Amino acid sequence: MARRLLLFPLLALSLALAAPTRAADDPVGAAMKLLEKRRYEQAARALEDALASLDAERRAQAQLVLGTIYLRSADLHEALARTAAAAELDYLDKLLKTGVEGRSRYARLYLAEALLARGNPREAARHFEQVRADAGIEGRYRAIAGIGLGSALWAQRDAERARGLWKSAGGAAEIALARAAAEGRAKLADAKSLRRVADDSARESSPRARRYLIEIYLAAGSPDQALAVARAADWGAASYVEKFKASKGTAKSISFYDLALLTDLAQLYRELARLRLEQAAGDARMKPSAEYYLAEALNDLGANDEAAAAVQSFLARPQAPAQFRERARARAALIAYRQGRGAEAEKAWTAIAEGSSDSDVLADVVLGCTEAQAQCAKALARVGQVAEAGDGRRYQRLNYALGSYHLRKKDYLRAIAYMETGRDKSNKNKIEANDPEMLASLAEAYYRTKKFSEGLEIFFEMSQEFPAVRQIQEAVQGVYSMEQRSAGDVRIL
């Protein structure tokens, strides 16, 4: 979820308690430097590879840092999922509405899956039905559409029809994986049987199969095995490439991607964050910092009661720095909102906003209101005054938070104004200078206002570090091509 530029004082406080002088090649220090540069993948790998060889003290420190890396990766992939949904749903819908010549058959399947991933099972079911009835679509994809229809029906509480569709599915390895992933999400299969299906198909290398494997291992409570699958995948590769020739003789190809992948990766990194932070909390020296970040991970996973316990445990520590106490209080308000205590949460956010001038604390208030979709009128009025009076670059995180709030409210021009204010003008698309979450959100706002070139510049830069951005890039290029009435290809490379 839209979150925060990571600050390190609390983290460094724990790491400094008993750490020996670090060598230049120390993996914990190296990972922290990469994290500061938002090189999440590189930072995580540096610690994953070294974890087993560290002594107990350094291992706890590494687990704490690794947990925070996974949190940032999760937040980024969720931001990318929102941005992808904006462009890809438009793109797939436009493909269905093209003329008879060159019309894609497979766009409907990917549109149905995208709608399901973004919480619209009723509309997804309608498209899955049409895919199943289309004899021009390869049999295995019609079978996959049947499994998708079962998931859409399950989401609409039609369990009997869903079970029937899943039970009748069989055939190729991808179909078996699709069925296991669907049943795992519905909690109809036990962990042992899910792992058996995934282990038997672990050599499947298609992007679609790898996505199913991640979903299955997550449902089976095996995030480390899901991570191994993710590490071996090329997420810049298309899930399916449809090739055909129009009547005029123009060869065409359309690349399709799994929108659900971005949400799956966000879920994976959150589960990994929880695992590593719980391990770090087992060390008394790491426990305060681990509790602080663990409250975030648990809240994002929907474990609100556990998140509340973690944040209250942190707040009970008198040695906690004042800034982080206030930020923890802002998170506690979000947890309270999700537990059904909305009035209490808004009152708490207002009190924090009126009593603090710290831009990072205020950013957490705004981000909490954004995630809860709360109005927070009094708190936002106060925060807006602080942002207007402050230095835009120094208040980058606060301006991102306000931009994110207005983006969710569909006030795209105000969203752009705030995020551009906080953006590093001389390194405008560099992730070392700008939080990639902010860049993803800004790109979405650009797309919504048809500033396609500006958004594509961001995607091009981000794709160098995060290959999954490729799917958003192609969708935006496709929409741009159609809207500009270019030569006819829906794919610009």
C-alpha cells in the first residue's frame, strides 16, 4: 500500500546496540546502502545469500533489515498494480472494441482475469463465459477460463457452481496449477496437497505457470519456496503472445501480461516481511524496531488484532524516539479504522496533525487517511498548510502523501501538482532520488490525464530495475497508439 520513504534512525538505533565494527564487505551494511538507493531486489539478494552464514547476532540484524526491504518491495508492487490496472483494463477493453479485422481473441481472457484481480468478479464472470464458448481459442485456455469463472463465482458466494467447475478441470500442467491456485485461494485444499502439486510442477517455466506456483506456495504457507520461483522468473516476459495476420497482409502480434502477478508479488513480499520481522523480534535487541515494522506488515496482511498488539507493544517502550512514537500512533489509528472504529481513528489523526510539525509524521497521517479512504477534513487542512509553507524537495514524502490522497479521490491535477512539487527536478525519474512508489503514482496520474509521454518516460526508467513494469509500459504504449490513430499496430516497442 502507498506508504513511506524509509527513514533509518530507528533501524540504526537497533543495529548500533551491539554491532561490531563492520567490514567493507559486510552484507547488512551493503544491503542498507542499496535500500537507501531503492535497489530493493539487489538489497534483498545481498542478505538472502548471506543469511545462513551469519552468527546469531548479525543474523537478527539482517532479518530486521531484510524485513524492511520486503515491506518496501510489497508497497511498490501494490502501487504498480494500481497503475497497471488503470492502463491495462483500458487497453484490453479497447482491443475488444477494434474492428473485425485483426480483433484479438485472447484479450477477453486477460480482461476477465484482470477484472477478477481488481475485485470485479461479476463482470469478470461474463467475460470468462464468453471465452469458454469461443471455439477459436485453444482448449487449454478455455479450460483456464472455466477455472477463472469458478473463482469469480466463488467470490460471489456461488460455492456449488465454483466447486463443480474446478472439479471438472483437468489436462495440461498449467490447468492443474490454475485449479490448485484457485482452490488454495478459496482455502479448499490443505497445505500438504498444495505443496505436492507445486513441487510436481516446479519445472514449469512459463510466466503463467510461475504465477500460479507463487499463489500455490503462498496458500500453502511456504513463502520461501514462492520466493525461489519469483527469483527464477523473467517478469518482463509476456504471459502470452497472440500472432495473426490481418486481411491486408499486415502481420500483428499482441503481448499479454498477468495483471494479478503484481498483486501476487506484493502479497509474497508482505508474507516474507512478516516472517523475517518475527524472526528478528526473537532477539531482544532487535525487538523494538521489529515490532514497529511488524505492525505495518501485519496491518497490510489484514491481521489487525496482531498489528494492534505489535504497535501497542512498541508504544509501551519509553525509549522509543518521539518521531517514531507519533508515526506509530498514526498507524494505530489506521488499525483502529480497519477494526470498525472510524470516528476514533479520525479523531486521533486530527490530534496528531494539529500537534506535530514533523513532515514525516504528517505524511503518515495522510497515508493512513488515504488507505482507509477516510475524509479526514480537519487533519488534511492542517497538513496542507504545512506542505504549502515548507520546501517541496525536503518535504518530498509529505507531498507524495498528499498527491496519493488526491489520486485516490480522482483529482488528478492536484495529485500531479503535489507529486511534481516533491519530485527531484534534476533527477526526475531516478529511483535513487525519488521514491519509486511516488513515480508509479505520478505515472498513473499522467496516464489519467493523457500525458502518455511523461508516464512512458517514468516506466522506461523504472523498468531497468523492476522488470514487471514492462507490462504497464506496453499497455500504455498500446492505448497511446490507439488514441493517436497510429499505423495500426497496438504494440509499440
